[in-house]
Amino acid sequence: MSDTAINLGYTDLNQAPERQNFEPFPDGTYNMRIIEAAVVDTTKAGGKRLTYKAEVVDGPYVKRMVFGGINIINANPDAQKIGQAELAELSRAIGLPSMPRDATELLYKLFTAKVKVIPERFDKDAGKTYDAKNEIKRYMPYGQKEPAKAGGGNGAVSGASAAPANGGAPASQPATQQAAGRRPWDD
């Protein structure tokens, strides 16, 4: 006989957690951090893709997520070049001195992102409809509101160090926001 008991440790519905909202939030510039990252195989043999989950760290959309991926190894040289340029932009934005050797180097470091809403779309080859979603289009150092101009160096905020010692948070950042860039085990 199957077990039908549901024992959550509470019965009051006011104690139940709220469902997370997965609707896209508006286009804009948001302060974020990557909270999960992994390198996975692509569907085509030999390809590798960095997948990540980034969260908004402040403002009205705090804790909202953006799921993304960056092609890092691809049979198509153009796709690989675009992906590696995107990874370099993210690396500079979080203050890494070089390309990361491990996905964990990207975790819990603050950056600012230009986020766009990608509308719902139908993929006729797969026969599926994909929901609207958010996508990060640009990665910038924390607090920077616009991408650096082409040829403008490494894209760092003027006067900011290339590799902040405090996990990617600028020295002038308020303590509460520096804490947002900390890993849970740093406490």
C-alpha cells in the first residue's frame, strides 16, 4: 500500500513558501552575481558550453534569476569566437585577471548586466514553443551603467582596479552590497 501522508512540519498555509516568479522582468541594467555555473557538453560532439544561473542582487527584482549559457568550445569557429569574447567580457566585469580555468571562479562576484527580454518563440524543427525569458546581453563591472566604448581598454570603470580584492565588489560599495557578493561559506 502506498504512503499518502504529507508531513511538511506545518499545516498553516501562511508558513508555506511563495512560488517563485519565472516571468521575465523588464529590459534594463541590473546588478547581479552568478550563483551556479558548470561546463557541460553540447549536443554536437566535442563542444563545451558554460551554463550559469545569475541572480539580481538589489532593487525591485532582487533574487530574480537569469539562466544563461556561453559556447566556449564549438565546431563553428565563429560561434566559438563569439562565446570566448562573451566569457572574456564576463571575466573582466567580475575582476578576474585572466580567463577562468574553472567555472567556480565566476561564482558570487558582483557585476552589472544589460538584460533583455527574449519573446516567446516557436521552434519548427523541434516542434516546441519556448517561453519568453530574460537574457544577459552585456556584462560590465559592478555599478557601471553603460558598456565601455570600443577600443576603450578592458571595460573597467575609470579608477577601478582590474581585480578588486573583495570578490568583485568595488571598494566604495556599501557594506550591505559587499555582503551580497559573498559566498555563503565566507561568513
